[in-house]
Amino acid sequence: MDAPTKPQKQFVKLGFTKEETKEVVDSLNILLANLSVFYQKLRNFHWNVRGGDFFDLHEKFEELYGFTATGIDQVAERIRIFGHTPLSSLHDYLETAQVEEAGTDLSSDEMVHQVIEDFEVIESFLIDVFDIASEVGDVGTTDMLNKIIARYEKEHWMLSAFSSK
């Protein structure tokens, strides 16, 4: 008589298979890279803005990089929740991100236009991650992303209105 076979255990973390979490985590890492490059770009703009809009934009860029830093932390911690390691080197961020670094010699209008364009890039990645997380029923990630998406949409609208003065 053959020995009974043990049922094959499948890796499950928070109710998701390793394959499901890999797809979510891969998309979260791309989002993380874009947020990280965007964060540094906002700090650059905060430090180097000049001209008649200095006081408004200096404060706005600081507000945006503070909010972005919170998003970076949330996304990285979400990746850790699934038992994976988030991207964390500048090299990996720059290699992965679609958002690009900026120089220090831009006018305030150029800075605002780059931030608006970067919002659009980040919003598209937020939606991509949301869709992937939704497909596997990852309510924790979609809930986190809903809040981030709403804030980025509002900031995009506000900066777009500011830039058309």
C-alpha cells in the first residue's frame, strides 16, 4: 500500500498566490520608482524656483513632495506586506521610472508644466496598478490607491488652473 500523499501547499500571503502578488508587486515597484524620481524632482523645484511666483510655488512644491513622500512610504510598505522587497536604489528608480530628472535652471513656468506632465504619467501608473490589484481582489491596495489617485487628480487640476493664468 502506498503512503498517503500530502496535499501540495500553495504559497498564500493575505489570501493571494505568489503569482498574484508578483504581478501586483511588479506594478507597485514601477509606481514606486516613478514616485521616487518625482519626489526628488519636486525637491529640486522647491529649492530652485525663482521669479514672481516664488512664494506660491516654493510652498506648493514643498506640499507636493511631502504628500509624495507619504505615497512612497505607503507603496513600499504595501510591497513589504506581500513579502517582497521594494526597489530602493536611485539607480533602480532611474532605470525603471518614466518620470525623468530635471535640471536646476528651469523657469517657474517650465517647472509647473513638468509637474503637470509628471502628474499625468503617475496617474496612468496609479490606474494600471489599481486595475491589476482589482483583478485579483486586492482591496487593501485599491483602497490605498483610491486615496492617492484622488489627491493627484486634485493637484493636477489645481496646477493646471494655475498655469493658465
